[in-house]
Amino acid sequence: MALRPAIIPGLVYENAPAGIAFLCDAFGFERHVVVPGEQPHEIAHAQLVLNGCMVMVSSPHAHETASPPSGRAKLWIYVVIADPDAHYAASRAAGASIIAPPHDNDYGGRGYETHDSEGNIWSFGSYDPWAEPA
């Protein structure tokens, strides 16, 4: 089997089942793999997909519970989508906490920013960083 090179963000949620439900309901992810943990309401490993892209989700594990030196996570996730306005409407209807509603970017494309159920920042937009500059 050929290796498919990729960079896949892994997110740790205190309440991973609720985090997975939120990502699916509010952002349109689909469950690809969900492996329960040893304890009730624990997720050992999950893979969620959206438009051929993936994020992984788990409950906290011993090596993942340390806070960064600043006490604040340094993570945000950008997802390229075709219709940010429709995606925003669905996210908002599902109860997402919106940081910035849809807007045109100075560097191209349109997008919006939101928090997920545990405060991680997600940016959804039509700007494609892989596309040739205009």
C-alpha cells in the first residue's frame, strides 16, 4: 500500500464525544473511524473527514495534558471550502461561537472564524493557499 503524505491535525478534547458531535453537526465533518477508550465517554482515537481532508480527535492522554509554557494553546485550523457563507449559516445554526462573520480577505478569498466546543479556533474560507497567485 502506497503511503499518502499528509499533515493531519490532532485535537484533544476534554469531552471528546461532545467535540466529535460538535465538529460533525456544526462544521459538517463525517465520522471515518471512532475507537472508544477504556473508560466510559472516552475516545482513544477518532478520524473525522471533510472534503477529503482529515482531523484526528482523542480524549486527553497522560502525555497530552501538559499545558504550554504560556498556558495558552497556539493552534488554529484553516479549512478550504467552496462556500463560506453557506458553511457559516450551518455552523451558526448548529450553535457555533462565531469570532468573525464571513468577510473578504485582503489576500483573496472569503471566510469566517469560529470556536469549536472547547475553544479551539477554526477558520473556514475559499482562499486556497496552494493556488497560483492571481
